[in-house]
Amino acid sequence: MVLFMGPLFLHYMDGVFRLYLEPQYWIKSSKNYIWLRNHVAAPISEEFIFRACMLPFLVPQFGEGWSIILCPLFFGVAHLHHLIERVTHQNEEVKDALKKSLFQMAYTTVFGAYSAFLFIRTGHLIAPILAHAFCNHMGFPAFNEVFAYEDKRIRRKIMAAFVAGLLLWMYLLFPLTAPFLYSNDVYHY
């Protein structure tokens, strides 16, 4: 979540956080099939398929490093089905839909590498599932929203939150995914 410090700060500034405190938001969301698909079904099923099923086959053949690169390519390509949805259901021009879909494939591939890293490093599927659900909820960061604020001080604070989030994520990545934290041996002294 720390990587999304900038977007989370934007949610705070825009008042979106208050929405999460409303029971009606959660009741309504739990009845919405698209919300359930994006926040529950997709994270569980995709992480099971692309991490828990694929990585155990890839790692012995290619090693951890190459597997963290190869597995996400399949994950990214699996998201190209949105191209058809954009063209047929949303009536987008093929060229525009292709650009958006290729961009989505690129960032889902990057996320897939992060998720594969989490799975291999922690040895558990829960971290990739939670990260996936959170990233689906947040979406790709809307960097352009920063410039919607006319007050330069607020804009600098938001930009600082984006940078701080990235730096904290890089700093905390290895300590918070240390395998011993996720081992059953943690409680045995």
C-alpha cells in the first residue's frame, strides 16, 4: 500500500476516504458483480493460476529470476481480452483500444513480476492476492490529477507523497518480505 501513498493522499484530499467508512458502500459493493469480480474473484483466481500453479513449474526449469520475468508475460497477455471489450462493447476506435490495451498489458506484466516476487519470497499466496485486490481497487495512478490542484503547496505535497511512496516501497520491499517472517518457524525459539 505504501507504493500508493500519492494516490491515497489524493483520495484523502478528494474526500474519497470518507466513502470507505460508510457501511452502505460495502453493502452496495458486495452486491455488485463487477466489484466482486475485480476485488475478490480475479485476485484469487488469477493469483492461483499465474502464481501458485505456474511458478512451481517454471522455477525448477528457469530459476527464480527468470521465472519472475516469464510468468508475468503470460499474466499481461491474459489481460488483452479487454481490447475486445473496448471495441465491441464500448465502441472505441481499434487504434485507441489497442493503445490502452497494450498499456494495460505493460503495467499488468510489471505487477505480475511484483506478485511473482511476493509469492516466491514469502512462500504464500495471500500476499499476492491482497496486493492484487488492492491494486485492482486503486487502478493505475492518475498522475494527471496532481495538476488539477491550483495551489502549488498542495501540489508539492501530493508529488512528495508519490515520491515518498516509491522510496518507502523500495526501502521496505526486502525487509517486509523476508522469508523468516512468513515461516512457521517464527514462533519456535
